[in-house]
Amino acid sequence: MAGKALKEYYEILDGSRKAKYLKSKNVSVSYDCASSSEELWKIHAEGLKVSSGKNQTLLDLKSELAGRMLQSCHLCEHQCGKNRAHGIRGHCGVLRPRISSDFLHLGEEPDLVPSYTVFFAGCTFNCVFCQNWDISTNPDGGEEVSHSAMAAKI
């Protein structure tokens, strides 16, 4: 598994393969925003299989589903259900992603070196022996970075 993932990673780096999220911008799907999340997830699964030639893209659908996940947050094991989209903090305290640090990582896992590492502020685990306690327990730490700025860094 790691060998296949590493091969795909290098193919993306050398430009011979597109990242999956970029491919999803070209996969057409058709959905109604009034549909249930369960129905949208079914359409999402189908969109992962084949292009259907409709107006909306798989990336549009992913964005719709992500927005819904924030309206009743269940991204972590606490599943607090808070409406982060309307500024209500849940168990994690995170409202918007904040970057504590990001860098080209050259250590530890030889098969994955180099890798671009991003440490986000805020974590729900509260592990007693956390090596990043100073950043993981402060959801307001770091800085907010726009999607495009983060993509450019990576």
C-alpha cells in the first residue's frame, strides 16, 4: 500500500498524474441541494466511479457535503453537532482552520521524505503525552491562511 501511494505521490510531483481533488473538478455530476445528505453521499460514490456529463462537478458536490458537515459538526469522535458554519464552537473550539506551522519535513519516515507538513491549531484528542501540546490545545493559535495561499505553499 505505501509503495503504491508513494508512486502516485511522485507521479503527481513530476506532473505525470493529477491529484484526485484536481480530477474531481472535471467529473460532472447532477444533484439537488435540497436532497438529503444520505442521497448526496450516494451521488458522491457514483461520481468517484465515472463522469456523468452534467453541469455540476464532483468538486462542487464535495464542497456542498463539507458545508453540511460544518452545520452539524461530526468531524471528530466527539460528534458535538454544533453549527460551526454559524460561528458556534464545539468541543474542539475550532471555527476556521488555523495553521500553527508548515514546512518541508525531512525526518522520520524514509519512504515519505520529503513531505510537506502542516500543523493545524486545535485538536480534540487531548492526549496526555502529546508532543505538540502547545499548538494542539490552542484553537485560536497560529494564523488563518486562505485556501489559495495554502495551495501555493504546498
